[in-house]
Amino acid sequence: MYGEIIFLRAVVGNIPVYAEQVNIMSATFKFDADLAMQQYRKRKADNQGKEINNSSLPAGSPMYYYCKYCGAHTETLPECHMRAPKVVCDPCAPLRLHGLV
């Protein structure tokens, strides 16, 4: 596994530790709801007021889409896009699956 490990704590025996502290192959991972919600609240506060109002842009401008939970920018699509935009960011997807948001 590469990159930042989000929302997971490894469990070695019965002792929870952060995943960076253990061998990933020998540990089992459990969803850490407290850590996930802490990061969610920080993300939501950081993104508050940063949304671009698409209706105020001139015609032909790209459309900006944001996560419906935390307000993070998910993607920018051309005005004439055909597919549905991504409405949940990657960090919020596990929260949604676990029923936290």
C-alpha cells in the first residue's frame, strides 16, 4: 500500500497502533471512526467558503463540482459534459459506507 493511510488503525494482537508503525502484511486493519470523523471535520472547516459559484461564470466556462458532505472540490468538467459529476470525494466515501455522514 502506498500513500497516506486514512481512517485505518492496525491491530497487532489486541493493541491498536497506527498503520505506519507495523508491518502491513502481518496486521489486520479496522476502521477508526473517531479518526475518520476528526479528519472529516477538519476537511469541512478547511473547505468552507471556497466553492466557486458556477452560475456566476461566463458561458463556456468549466463547471466545478464539490463533495456534498465536506465541500471539497471533486472535479472540474467542461460545460457540455455528458456524464454525471462525482458528488462524494474519496475521503468521504468510507464515511458514507459506514453511515457516519
